[in-house]
Amino acid sequence: MFYGSSLVSEESGSGSGATASAAGGQRSGRVRRLQILLVEDEIVLARNVQRGLEAEGHSVEWVDTGEGAVAHARNVRPDLVLLDNRLPGMTGLEVLRALREQDPTIIVIMITAFATLDDALTAMRLGAADFVRKPVGLAELELAIERVLEKDRLQQELRFYRHQRGGPDLASVIGRSAAMQDVLRKIERLRLLAGASGGGPTVLITGETGTGKGLLARTLHTGSARREGPLIDLNCTAIPETLLEAELFGYEKGAFTDARTAKPGLIEAAEGGTLFLDEIGHVGGAVQAKLLKAIEDKTVRRIGSVRDRHSDVWVIAATNRDLAEAVRRGEFREDLYHRLRVVEIHVPPLREREDDVLELADHYLAIHAARYGVPVPSLSDEARDALRAYRWPGNVRELANVLERAVLLSEQSVLQSKDLALLPARDTPTEFQVVFPPGGLVWTEVEKSLVEQALKQSGGNQVRAAKLLGMSRDALRYRMEKYGVVS
């Protein structure tokens, strides 16, 4: 029978309901909506369990035999199996063994009124995630589900990071320049507003290669309410287009030739946390369409499945491409572009952050010296002037590499400009002379005037204006916003 929030067998009393209700008040409420297979031969109990879990938002399929459970799981992989140990025909332990042989990753919670220590030990050896006894309350069952899902999520995250990642993340962002302070203000506000459930607004981080877009994405995650969840980082150019869909969305057993077992995708692995899609501008059209649906509907459908799964993921994307231009050329979906850039953060190139160059240089000198076990060198005035004057086409990444090379190869305690081995400046096709007025120039007014003249000459076309100025469209748009210039 069903008493309040308690799911009980017919021989149990109503006192169990009060205990379950009290326990229910302590739950975190973070169990996601699941596709659950219930294997139970007691009809009344099964219906009560099914109604109770469906009231919590789960989808529950019920079978009353072990053979039926094995067949059902073979055709449609559930997120979770609730398995009674005493069944007609196959026993619960036999069913558990068969389910785990079919799919070693399937999550099974054993439920029985006649548990023995031997049964529990055998169930755990066969791969049961948990073992609960009847009578079982709804709150107790939800807690057991939450516990095993958390364990499974951590295992998924650990497997992913062992496979995909090798080093720790930087814990801070250096940037005293006005351009970076504007970026950091946006980051701080987003960190405060991104909730633990329901995700935050999709964020598009733009900027040239090497500007630190990945670091900002990690900073967003670790400073938000979702920091206890996983951060899954995927470089979309690192995986062939033919495999990217399976990597993101997962697949069911038999979906294609090599799909011997079902596998959750990275969107599912990021459940309760953040999915960072780096180089999103290089994703193909088919994946773009599925990604748009996943973001808009907060659902994900594995390859070979006919069912959608609820997804609670905060999506952050980054690109060095001009996506607006890619949309105009028909290379990127306009609806996905607008969906991604609910909040857009443009990271300025290092050549526009002159005030940050020396602070970053000191930071990387200390890091590299510690890594190689040598004293931290200092920079001569000549070297500092060279760093400030250099254009940094490779941005912060290039600066870090330059200083690592200098730490490794120089035997001096003070680095000179020659120790930096900076690349020669690129030849510029045009030279012009500026006649300075006696009182000098105000650089911000000069820069604003150049932006206005480029836009006027290009007829308001931002792409052509950016080419005239020798900068990216994102850099041009940053200056237009900075100076209040409209095209």
C-alpha cells in the first residue's frame, strides 16, 4: 500500500510513512528525471512505486519477470533498474548477472523483503550499485537513487578526465587593463547568477587564438553555484566530424557496427555541471541542429534511441571565428548563433592589453622557474620595453611560450631582449607619417576617428571595415561599443 510519501509492502504498518516523510525533508532535490525500469512481481507494490516515482518526474516502465527485464533492457537501455530479488523464474541475482553481461555500465538497485548478508555480498560482487530492503519509503528510495547516480557521475567524470585531460587548471585571471576589467565584470556577474539547477544563460566567448577563452570558461564554472558538478571540456576540432555526434550525444547498443554497449555522451556526463564547447565555430550542420535542440529543450537523444532524456547542463561555447560572417555565408546556423550568444564575452587580444603584458610576464616567469627548479629570472628594462612593443600575434599563449623558452635556455639572472627571441615584425603594406600637433594627440579620439572613417568608407559593412583596420570583426565591435559608434 501507499501511505503518504512511503512505498510499503502489504504486511508493513503505517508508521513507516512518518519516517519516510521526515527523511524526505532532508533530500537535496537534485535527482534528475530518469528512465527507470522496475522489475517487481507484487502488483500492488509495483503500481505504488511506479506512481510515486512518476510523481517525482521520472518515467517508469514496469515488468514482472526477470526474463522480461533482460529483454526490455536489451531493446531500450534504462538509466536505472530497480530489481526485486525474489521473482518467478529467474532470480534477481540471475537477472543482475544477465543485465551486467549485456551492459557493464548499467545501474541496478536491488530491492527485497528477504535480504541476507550472502545475498547482499553476491549482489555487490555482481555489480549492484545499492541494496535496499522492503518496506522502502519513497524518500528512502529517492535517496538511494541520488546516491548511486552521484557515484556514477563521479566515475564518468573521472574516466573522462583521465582520457581527455592531463593537467590542473589555472585558478586566476590576470588583467588590470580597462579592456580586461570589462571582461572580468561580466564574468563575475555571470558567476553570481548561474544557478545550481536549470543552468545559466548560454555564453559565447569570442576572441583570437591564445587569448585565454578556456581559462575564462573554467573560471565561470568554478565560481558559480554549479562548481560541485562536473566541468566537461570538449575541443570540437579535436574530434573528427563523423565521431563528434556520438561523443556529444552518446549512443544505444547496436546503434552502429561498433556500438557493442550503450554509452552516455558528454552532455549527459556534464549533468548538473557545465559543458564547455571550444571551437564551436567548426561544428558541422548536422551536429549544429541537434545541439540547438538540446540547448533549447534541455533534452538529449542518444544515437539509436527514440526517447529524449532530460538534461541539466550549463553550456558555454568559445570560438575564434567570426560567427556572424559564418552565418552570412551559410556555414553556421543563425538560430544556433543567437541561442549561443545570450551573453557574449569578447576577450581582447594581448596587443590591446599593454598594461597587462608585464604582469603576465612576471607570472609566467615564476611558473616556469618553479616547474624546472631554477631561480626566477628578472627582466631588464630593455626586455620589458621589447615585451610591451611586440604585437603578440599568438596572444597570451605566445607570451607564455616565449618566457618558457627564455627560462630554459638563458643562464643569466636578468633576461635581455635577445633572450626572448621575439619574431620579427611582419612587413606592413602601407607606411604613413603622422604630423603631431604641438599639444600632442588623444589616442582614444584618434582610434574612434579611425573606426568611424573605416565604417564610412565600407558603407557600414563591419567585416570590410575590420579588414581596412587590420583587425578582426570582434575587435572592431569591441571598439564600436567602447566609443558608442554605430554603423
